[in-house]
Amino acid sequence: MPEEVWRDRCGQVASCSPRGSELLLGFETQNFCTEDSVGKGLRVRGQCLCGRVAFEIAGKIPSLYQCHCSLCRKQSGAASSTATIVASANFRWLSGQELVSSWIKETGFRSDFCSNCGAPVPNPLRNLPYVWVPAGLLEEGKDLAIRMQLFVGSKAAWDQMPLCGVVYETSPELREFVLLLHRTEGC
């Protein structure tokens, strides 16, 4: 199967070969949402600032990451953007999808936001079977932890180094990135 070039939200190049609901990266997306957690009805909801755009994620939420690149800083208005990546099959809109507006930079960076309140909202990762989810929108998060820090080489001069997580000068390979977010042990 031909390989195609993919750029993540920050424009970092990675390679993958889409094949239905899985990627040829050594894992299938459905493995991230265990039958046990779905069977128990584990679901986490999230919404934008005004509450008109709402969504739900089935199963255990993967770990979080913080991206310190200039695009994520500008999009979030903070030192970094804190988010996670979930399998598309585990994500569904509850309301307000018609209120979602998108801005896409020529590098491929995508910013989806609520057209009513301006809050960033989840968006698909290109043609990959994943959805980027801003952590601040999640209603529950007591068991969530930041697992990695991305693009610390381009962090703001006033940004302090993180206390926890794997630190990357730029960004890891896509396979390493997704697998690390779905690890269940350690900081």
C-alpha cells in the first residue's frame, strides 16, 4: 500500500499508510478503547465555553500532552496547548457541530472553534482515524495526567519547564506519540 505524507496539527511531517480503521503503525485504533471500559459504559463528555458545542468520548481517555510550539500557543492563548488524541470510533458529537468553524494554515495546522464563543473544539487529524481533543473542554479529568511535552525547543521565553512527562525538543514519531498517550503506567 502506498505511503502518504501526513502533517500533524503543528505541521510536523510523519508517514503513515491508512488502511480502513487502522494505521500501519503496529496497532489498531480500536485497541485503545478496551471492551471492558466500553462495556461498563465509561464515557466522558466535554463542551465549549458557551456549552452549545458538546461531545462524548467512549472508553478511557488517553494521557494528555502539552505542545509549546508557536501555533499552539497562539491558538490557546497560553504557554502551551494541552490535549489528547482519541480514536474517531470512540468520539461523537452531541450537539452544535453546525457551530464549528475551521481555520487551516497552509502548513496543515488546523484550528476548529465554536463560532458562538470562540473556544477551541475537537477536530479530526487529517484523514487519519483520530480526533484531537482540547483537555480543557473535558468535564471529568481526575485520572488524567500529562505524559509528554512537545516542541519545548520553541517554547516562550517566560515558559517554565514541566515537572512531569517525557520532553521532546520537537515532536516524536507518530507511532511513539500515540503509543505513549495510551500507556497506562508511569508519569
